[in-house]
Amino acid sequence: MLRQRILTAIVLLLIVAVAVTAPTPWPMLALLGLMTGCALWEWLRLVTEGAAARWGAAVLAVLALLPLSRLLVDGQPALEAAFGSFVLPLAVLFWLTAAPVAVARAQLPSICRPAVLALVGALALAAMWYALAWVFLRHGAAALISLWALIWAADIAAYFTGRSLGRHKLAPRVSPGKTIEGAAGGILAATAWLVATAAWWPDSFGALLLARIGWTGLVVAGVALAAWSIVGDLFESLLKRRAGVKDSSQLLPGHGGVYDRIDAVLPVAPAAALLLMAGF
């Protein structure tokens, strides 16, 4: 199992490296579109019945992202206005309010029928796709990779801090393995990464954000984004417990599903993009 996990991780990193260094943006946009379509299929797998409908929705999503990518590359104002003024703020509002409440209560509200959950997933994934694609196209590969690394830093540090120091459960009814100490370690590591990259990596997400909100704002943003990454992780755990499964799928050998790997990206990416768009 460990060898399988390592091999899959290496392959994924190579794919990302090829896409991010390509002479045109289309390999990365294609990768983001495929990632979004796979994650949508997995989200629907957790919340709805009917395999054919799930596959159809995922394929339609990928096909729809192709012309949207073209419009984004061309810098169409209508598309940027629609996502920047509506889709991204709505997604951030969900991750700021409804998702934490559901995690705290360890249950989804009664209004969350399968159709509602499917729409929420489509909104969350559309916002994530646009945010990542926008950051890449408008600010470059360094901004995108350093933003992803912030989320990885939070996840890795939370895991090791929780294993070594964890004593107090964070959300025992949702994810018994997560601890308050682990969450604190993840938040500290992500914030440190943001501050460090702002200081020495000129084109990084941290440096771009520093130019807009200053050092104090940067630290606050680091804490908030890292906390949101934990909410995304816990919300997926809630969906999986509701569905009675361990992983969102087995698309990635040794790693579960695509959604398992990007659950923390869903809340962070829209908020990060809005921070850059704000232009303080």
C-alpha cells in the first residue's frame, strides 16, 4: 500500500509539473477541468443515487469547462463579473457559515436533500475551478503552486502534530482522528509558509497578498485560510460518514479519490482568489 501511495504521488506530481511548465496554459486548464469533473462525480456519488446521472453530470461539467476556459483565457468581462461577483462570494459564504455549522452539529440540515447537495457540490467545485484557473492565468504558476503548498503544509503539519501531540478531539462525531492540537499545528505551519514565501518568493501567492493587505493582514489571512482548509476536510468526512464509505472513490490508487485529495482546496481557493481580486 505504501509503495502504491508513493508511486501515485510521484505520477501526480509529474503531471502537475508538466502542466505548470507547459508553454501554453491549456495543459493546466485541462488538468483543472478533469480534476473538477472527477471530483464532481465523486461528490454526487456521496450524495445521490443513480450511476448514469452521476456520470452524465461529470461529463457535462468537463465539456462545459472547455468553452469557459476559452472565455477565461480571453479575459471576457462578463465571465469574470459573474464568478467574481456571484459564484465565488456565494461559495465563500457557504464555507464560512453552513459548512462549519453542519460540522459542529455532525449532521446536515433537513433541507439538504440529494438535489440540494448536488447543487451545492456543483457550486463549490465551479468556484474552486474558476479560482485556481484565474490565479494561474492572471498571476502565474508560482502563485498557484504556492497556494496549493499552503494547503499541503496545513494538511501535513496537522497530521504529524496530531499524531505526536494530539490529546483533544476536534470533531469526534465527524472525524475521530483529528485533534485540536493537530489543527493548531496545521494553522501554524500554513501561516508560517505564507509569511515565509511572502518574504523570499516574489511571485508567490503570499507575496501578491502581502502587497495588498500588509503583514498583519497576511497573518490573519493565513490563519483564516488554514482554518477553512480544515473545514473543507471535515465537511467531506461528514459526507462520507453519511454515505457510509471510507473514500470518495478509488480513482487514485492508494489515495482514494480526487475529492479526498482536494477537499481542503474547495473552501480555500475561492477565498484566496477573492483576496487577490479585492486589490486593497
